[in-house]
Amino acid sequence: MYVSKLTLKNWRNFRHANVRLGWRQFLVGPNASGKSNLLDVFRFLRDIAKKRGGGLQEAIQRRGGLSRIRCLNARKDPEVSIGVEIAASDARPRWRYEIGLRQESRGFRRQYISFERVWDRDRQILARPNEQDEMDAERLEETYLEQVNNNEAFRGLRQFFEDIRYAHLVPQLIRHADEIQGRVVEDDPFGQGFLQTVAGTPSRTRKSRFTRINKVLKAAVPQLRDLQFERDETTGRPHLAGRYEHWRPNAGRQRENQFSDGTLRLIALLWSLLEGDAPLLLEEPELSLHTGVVEQLPSLLHRAGRKRRRQILVSTHSSELLSDPGIGGEEVLLLSPGAEGTAVTVSSDERDVRLVLEAGACVGEAVVARTRPVGLRQGLLPF
Ligand SMILES: Nc1ncnc2c1ncn2[C@@H]1O[C@H](COP(=O)(O)OP(=O)(O)O)[C@@H](O)[C@H]1O
Ligand SMILES: [Mg+2]
């Protein structure tokens, strides 16, 4: 299943957004246009829905409170709302979920839901506030989504949200894991626990994933051969190891702390593509990768997504990535910041983009220039 439609009101820098989403969707916009904020909507739903450490209050607190989430451009209407449709195919949606959030303006300044609604196909099966909520307002501090006693009729939806994955791998955190020994951020969005995840995967699954990863590495990082998982004999810690071939033949094995940033990012990206079939949120997968590899990412994502019927949402700045002629205009969302917050539009709905596409250019050519900040169109940065 995939999120086929997203509606937002007052979510961070989006005062309003209403867009259809496909199986593969690229989010393109200047720095600070809200690409990460948009992906965060899905992480927020996941935070509410997850069984361990989940729940609405926790999800809001992790983001510094509702006042941080609510759009600074919000005017009279202080409500934050999110609506999503979940579909199994391109036909009508299987689920629809809507939630509204408010904060008391005085007193305890409690953060509560102003509404929560669920549809199973065309039938509405939840409409809050309900009678019980009217009698006991404290109930509105929790969603039904997070309550096993109240979500029997939409457990599939809860599970869908919980399974959403976000990957923004920071290679230094893997490479220096032993030295940093820091607290791993919950859900490990930055890949700090990547080696632990690999270690915790059943060995057959791990082997088959490594076989596929090795095929890609052979083409993209030819000097690294035969990537394997191993445990340190003395410490028992998990490691990646590969045979490095360069000017000296059989130069020996290297571990992940000697791999390049790009190699580590590529390995972790491939791993996350092979893991599960729930929506995958990727932050700027082009980072540290060679242009030649970046150009291949869209087709890689397409194949990984299509096979597993898996939705992949990608934030990117890369014109190389978007230069793949296989990317359709409807697969690219443009984030355009303005005085009223950031607007989200489908690139092919924009007249100038459509004209460029019709002239035979690829999406990258049409959109990357468009998202260039106005200040940069005039020449050098004033420094
Ligand atoms: N509640 C909010 N209202 C308005 N803008 C916000 C809010 N929260 C964050 N922002 C703005 O969003 C921007 C960051 O967006 P982000 O998603 O990180 O951008 P990107 O990933 O596109 O570079 C910052 O400029 C920040 O000020
Ligand atoms: Mg970002």
C-alpha cells in the first residue's frame, strides 16, 4: 500500500498543501523549503502509531511541542491538520485518516486532538470527538490510532504507519561508532545502529541481501570486492569487511571504518531498499555519491519500488538524479517558498515546466533552475 494523497494545514512551513502522491515521488526545492518537514509528516504518523514509545503526546514532544509544529504563518486558524489516503493500487483508497491538533490557549495549555476520523473504503468508521470525548475532554489527549482497545477496526492502518521507514545515513556515525558510543537517536534515522541492524537480521536474509549489494558494488565501487558481515573475534562487535583491490594485488581486507563516505552511504541505501515493503523516506540519497551512480539512482529506486509495490519518497537537490529521462513530471513535487509559507505543486502542473518537458528536456533541466534561489540568479554570493 502507499500514501496516495496528502493534505496539510499549518504543518510547519506549509500553510496549506494538497497533493496526490505516486509510488515514486521526488521532492525538490531550495534549501529550507521544507523537504524534510514534508517527510516529517509521515514520521509523525509513525510516531503516533508505533507500539513501543509511541503515542500522540510523545510525538508532539519530540518535536518541541505543538507551537513548534504549527506554521508560523498561521493566522486566525491555529489548528494543525493532516489528512492521508492509503491505497493498494491506483484505484480508490483503502483507508483515509484525518487528524486535527490544537493547544489550549490558557491554563495547562494541553495539546489535544480537535478531530480524528477514519474511513475504511467509503465508510466512515471513526468520528471524534464522540460522546465519550464530550464527557471527558482528557480523552482527546490521545488518538484512537495509538490505543489497542479502540483501533480494532483499523489495525491495518496503524501497522502501515508503524512500518514507515526513514533513512538519512550519516556515514561518520557508522565509521566512528566505537569512539562516539553516543546515544542512538530513537528509531535510528541516521544509521548509527546500522551494523546492529545487519547483525540482527537472520543470516539467510542477510546473505541474500549482501549478494545483491555486492552486485551493485562491483559496478559502482569496483575496487571493493566481496563485502561481508563479520564479528570481531575479541569484542564480538559487528563489522562490514571487504577485499580492497588497488595497485597492490591482494592488498587485504578492510573494515567499514576505512570505507569511503559514498561507499557506506550506498551500502546502507541498498540495504534499506531491500528491507521491507512499507513506504521508505530517503533524504538526499545523492550525497557523497559519484555523478555516474547518482544518475542511476532513479532507475534503481524504480526497480526496488515496483517489484515490492513499495512507495519511495525522496528529497533531492541533484540535477543529475533528476536527469533520468524515465522520471515523469508528475513524479516530481516542487516546493516553492513564499510569503504565505511553502507551496507544494506537481511539477508538470506548472506551465513553464510543462513547456520545457514538451520540448523534450528531462525533468531535471526543467525544475532545478526553477528552484534556484532568486539571489543566486544574479551572480556571485556577496562574501
Ligand atoms: N512551524 C514552522 N513554521 C514555519 N516554518 C517552519 C516551522 N518549523 C520549521 N520551519 C522552517 O522550515 C525550514 C526548514 O525546512 P526543512 O524541511 O529542513 O528544509 P529542507 O529540507 O527543504 O532544506 C526552516 O527555514 C524553518 O525555519
Ligand atoms: Mg532537509
